[in-house]
Amino acid sequence: MLAAVLCGPGRLELRDVPEPEPAAGEVLVHVRACGVCGSDLRYVRGENPWARHTLGVDRPNPPEMILGHEVSGEVDWGPPRGRERVAVLAFRTCGVCRPCRQGKAHLCADTEHLGHGAGWRDRPYNPGGMAERMPAWADRVYPLPEHISFEEATLLDGLGVAVHAVRRAGVRWGDRVAVWGCGPIGLLIVQTAQAFGAAGVVALDRQDAALGAARDLGATTVCDLRQMTPEDGAREVRRATDGDGADAVFDTTGALDVQRAALETVARGGTALLMAGAADGLEVPRSFHAAERTLTTSCNNTVREYQIGLELLAQRRVCVAPLISYRFPLAAVGEAFAAAAGKAESGALKVVVLP
């Protein structure tokens, strides 16, 4: 079968590889769509973002790694069930370590993760979704309603991340929210916060496609950071929240100047949540330490949060079709990565590969 294999930093190769043989408890997924995630771009650059954000360490990547963890496709269960459309939850945790026992399985160090540098040590290729077929755990594939396209289903992984972040920030009915950086994760947070009852969302970005999507998807205030400094953006957040600041402030950029400004916009008792971790050199201002403000991070999501995301998408309380900018066949995977990496030129939000 055809697969996109990461052979080292900067070396993503299209190869003919053996079709995987599912082990006990696994099924073979005929991949119909796979999203290109920001973490995929970082793997190509030589990083291991899963280890960095989940464990706080740097780990080398496996030598033969098929990328892609935002996956949908079909499973042939055989008679009488037949072939079924599915969304794939791309990770499984050990179930016995301390985080797993505490209900924090998304922090498990022994996670096996499709398309990531985690687990799968006993296979010639780390399996992933940028291939014509891939193995998946039978209890991690979910029936996909007919009204959700395969392409839309690739956003479910990011939607699970957004649900986890919104829950971690404690967004409640009537809260006011600010989202700095409106790529796919930021736009999913905008919508998830509204689904959880947020009364208003301020969205800030520098890209036309992101700003337009934020307006279309319900952000109550949209700020173009090309036309203002981050400090000006902070003033706009305070203006939109009657001077109080936002109850939940999300940063998806990882940029130092943005994070400094974002911390100045957190309301008393509010939470600042850094989706990409703290930027090097970030200092917490003295004023932030007053009035029970919280600074935290967010990584991954639980099985239940993935399911909540699927429910939100099935109910059309979250809309993901406007986020899909480009579609490429697997044979053009290099072009897909170029469009995703060069979003300033391509205007890409989400790029999808169609095996």
C-alpha cells in the first residue's frame, strides 16, 4: 500500500509499504481522509511534540513513522455487519499507571498513539493515517453519522482537544472568553466555548481566513492583529468585556508578545490557558497573582471528551466544514504539507489528505 513515511528530519517520503496485519483487538481501517496537524509539521522538523507537551521531555522519533492521527475511514466487519463509516480515536493508554488510575489517562507516559512518536515499538512501521490502510483498536473506532463527511471527521481529534481545554478552563454559562490565535484549534475553542454557554467570545488573529471564519462561526468581537499591536488587542479585549477582562483566555500561538498581552486580559478569578505551552522568557506580571487568577496549560484529551466532540459535531452545535481549506490526494502529500506549513501564503486553515 502507499504511505507517507517520515524517514528523518525534513524527509517525508511516499513509499510502497506492506499492508499492516491487525493484531488481536484491532481492525483494519480503509483510510478515506486524514488531516495535516500542526504537530505533523513539527515531526517533519525533527521534533517530537507529543513527548514535549505531554511529558515535558525531548525524545527522538522512531526511524520509520507513518504520520497522521486525524483519521476517518471505513471498517469491514464482515457479515452481517458489513462495511461501516468510522471516526478513529488515535490513542490508547496503559490503564495502570498513576495518571490512568487518577482519571488523567491523557497524561499517560505509556500511551500508544497512531501517527505519533508514542508506542508501537514492535512494528516495522509506526502506523498512521497518511496511508491507504492502517490498524486501529476496535474499541477506538466510532460509527460516523451519514451527515458528517469523512473530511469533517478529521477535525474530531482537534475538537476533542478543544473540549478538554474549555473544560479545563472551567467555562460556564455567561462567561466571557478571549481566543488569541484562530487556527483550527482556536476556531474550535471559539465554538466549543459557545456550546458550553459563553456569552461572548473575542477572537484575535493575523490571517484573513482565520478572521473571516471567526466572524462566520459566531465570535462576537474579531480583532485583526495586523492592524494593531498585541497590547492594542489586549485593550480591545478589555473594552469588549466592559473593562473586566475575560473569564477564560486561551492562547494557541505560543508567541511571547501575544502571551504577555493575553495575561493582561484575565478577569478576577479567571483562567489563562496556554495551548502551546509557555513561550521562552514569559514572565507573569505581578498584577496577575492577585484575585485568584489561574495560569495553566492543556494537552491532549480524554476518551469522553472525544465522544463529546463527536456529539457536538453530530448535533451541528460545532461547524467544521468552513475550516477545510485544501484537499490533496495521498500522492501529493508533499504539496499538502507545503500548503499547511506556508499558511501565510496559502491562506490554509485545515489541509486534508485523501488516500
